[in-house]
Amino acid sequence: MNVLIAGACEQTGRCLADFLVKRTDHKAFAIVRQEELQQALEHMDREHIVTMPENHEELDALTAGMDAFVYAGGCDVKTNDPRMNHSTLEDTKSLIQAAVYNQAGRFILLSAMGADDPQGANEDYLLKKREAEDFLKNSGLDYTVIRAGELTRREPSGKVTIDKDIHWIKDPTVSCADVAKVIAVSLDSEKMINQTLDLVSGDTPIEEAVENM
């Protein structure tokens, strides 16, 4: 499977690219905002890394032949910059439209817990995540929306909790590497198609957690 990763230079995207290259038979491709960011993807074939174009026609052409799209960017809630939130939303929509145009089989969107009810200090960030989710769900693509808890850079445990609605937990965090593995495993799981799920660290091995959905 040819898998295009947007946001591949952010922590989760890098972990996903690394996992796909080293531990699966899928071919990983990446799209980045700036050409110099390609240096961050040291494990990927440079011919598989492209820079985000300025228009939809070029993007459609660059993403032809992709079987699955993953948008793993724009998940640093600590930034919460309205301009960045808007830019991330527009990039997400553009990738969804390219996936539709190229008749891709899957689109996996990394979102955020709380997007179901945006409020509080991160309301704008969560509103944009929710808008991206709705745009994807109305696209006609087979989708998976993963609403991750607070992302951390700690070592992966390989164990998570995945559910349609997670509330009132002591530790609403999850390592970027564990999120990346959940995304990778989801690519091969029909049970994850057309699902919107919360994700945090937990006690269930990732493969088992996905299989139980």
C-alpha cells in the first residue's frame, strides 16, 4: 500500500514514517510544507518526499497513486495560534480533496480529544479539528478519525485505550509513538473504517485494542 503522510515532520508523523518503513510492507510517502524540512525524515527515500504545492491541480498530480492518506499534523495544542489552526484546516481539506480526486481507499485523520465539544482555552483549535473531521466524513472516503489525548514524547508502552467516548480519566496523555503505531495498525484493519475514536495510554496492547473495535 502506498501511504501518504502529511505532517510527517511533526513527532507523530516522523514516528509513523519510521514505523511504516522499518516494520511494514507499506511504502511511505511524505508531503512537507518546506523543502528544508525533508532533512528530518532521515529514514525515508528522498524520492518519496514532496513539498506541498500552492494549487489543487499540482497536489492532485503529486498524490496520484496513493492508496491511503494520513493527516498527522497540526496537533500541538500548546501553540493554539488561530492562524496556524486555520492553515492546518485548509491543508487538511486540500489533502481530503486530493484523496477524493485520486479515489484513495482510506483517509486517517489525527484529531484531538475534545473536538466533539469544543470549548475552553483551546476552543479555536478544537473547532478547527471538528471542522476537519466533518469535512472528511462528508467526503465519501473511508475514514478513521483518531482523537488523541495530550501527545507526549515519552517512550511508547505499546498499550492504549481506544473507545468512542473516553471521559474522566486520570491520565489523558498518549505517546506520539503509540499514536503512530495505532495509525499504522488501523491502515490494515477494516474494523477501523468509518470510526471516530478517542485514544489515550492504557493497558491493552495496540493490536488487540484495534481488533476489539
